Amino acid sequence: MSLRSRAREIAMQALYQVEIQPAADPAGLERFLVGRLRQPVLVRFAKGLVDGVRSHVKELDAALDARAENWRVARMAATDRTILRIAVYEMLHTDTPPAVAVDEAIELAKRYGSSSSGRFVAGILGRLLADRAAAS
């Protein structure tokens, strides 16, 4: 696993904590990131993902709702929802190549989700990629 992949994984875990406990202490999240990653560059990357997803959650959820056939974001498994939000945030708001964001999300979904999570995540992100390609 690459260092940035590890940082994404830790960011996903931090966002999952916020998902199940919305009143989570921001200082506690910071300690979690630092304790798991230790390297300042990785902590900054993970914190950027966490902060970015949290600040753009409505936009990210709207993008997901528009592409999740027969699903609403609120009904998705919390792990899948968290992984998808990170990927969409990276695709829309960072310089991460979209294909990398998709691949990383699929790997996280396979590792942390159900047996069908990888295909579910791939399908939704594939639609987002197709929509972006059609718009450009």
C-alpha cells in the first residue's frame, strides 16, 4: 500500500467516526490522524481530505444521488458512503487524477465494505467519470 493510499484509508476511518458520532471532537480527529500517520505530509493530506469532505458534503451527496440509481446517499452503507465522498471530493476538488481516485475508492470498498461494495462504488464513480467526459 502506498503512503497516500494509507492516508486515504486513515481519512476514511476518521470520516467514518464522524459519520457514526457527528459530535466527534475535532482535536480527537486530529490526534487520530497524527497517531496513525505520524508523517506530517501524510497527516496534511489526510486532514485535507477529511476537512474537504466535511465542508463539501452537500455538494458531494448531490453528485452521488444523481448517479446512484435506485439509491439515496442516506440509505447507503456508511462505509460505502464515506468512501464515495472521498473519491468524489478528490475528483472534483484536488489534483488527484480521477482514475486514481476511482481505483483507490474501489480498493477501500473491497477492504472495508461488503462483498458487493467494490462493484457498487465502481458503478457510481464510473457514471461520474462518464458524465464528466461527456460534459467536456
